[in-house]
Amino acid sequence: MPNLVFEVVPQLNTLVSCQNRGSPSDSEWDAWLALAKETMRTTPKPHRALVMTEGGHPSRTQQGRLAAAMGGGRALTAVVSSAPTLRFVVSALTFTNRDIKCFAPSQMDAALCHLGLATADVPVVEAVTERLRKQLTQAAGSVTSTAGSQRDSLRREEPRSLRNR
């Protein structure tokens, strides 16, 4: 069962990831790192990452490999989770990426605004996160309540913070 699934949305220069409560395996993390490095090398700035997680996060070793792999490069990063422990993990990651912030699912508008995404980009983000969540839940055989609440937070009329952009 995967703990981490991801894909790049090329037209938005955004790496979107969905994660369950578990830490990614080393093979999942290596694949994510390889894609992140390739994306930063081949796409124009700004580089963006949207992480939707039920509480899973990279281990300390994986965080160290992230810092080494990025070599001082940064990406606007929004981590969206209802898990309180993620705030601590994200605060530790700010030492290597000042542009990373953690948001509750109810703050999805602010997360997308932090990434600099426009209102017109929201349907694309919604479609990708829904597809990735399905990959996680199909592998697990059930939908968790956290994924449901995050999915519901994405389904809204129009992000207030993105109006009139």
C-alpha cells in the first residue's frame, strides 16, 4: 500500500502530493525527490509544491536527503493537514526552505494563495488532488475521514482569497 503519491501539473509548475498517515517508504521518497529535482531543473520559476497529508511526513533521514537534494533551491510549498504534528515538522523544514507553510484543510484558500495560484487554477488542483487521493484510498481499500474532510474543503464555490485576481 503506498503512503505517498504525486504528480506534476506542468502548466502550474506545481508538484502535487497526497500522503496518508504513514511515512513514505525510501523508494517512494526517492521517486518524489527525483521528480522534484527534475521539475526544478526543467520548469520556469516559481516552483511550487502542494502537499495534502493525513499526517504522514518524511522521516528525519528523508528530510536530510531533501535538504541535500535541493542544494539551496526553494519552492513555494503549502502543506495542508489536520494533523497538529505537521506544524512542528514544517517548522523544522523552514530552515532549508523559508517558503514552506502549513495550513489546516479549512485554510485551503490561503494555501493556494501562498502558492500564487489563480482562481482559474483551482479546478485543475482539485482534479489532481482527487485523482491522487483515489490512488491512496483504492490501495488502502477504504476512504478515511481525514481525506474526506480535506476533499470537502477543496469543493467550494470560489476561494475567497483568490477572487478578483
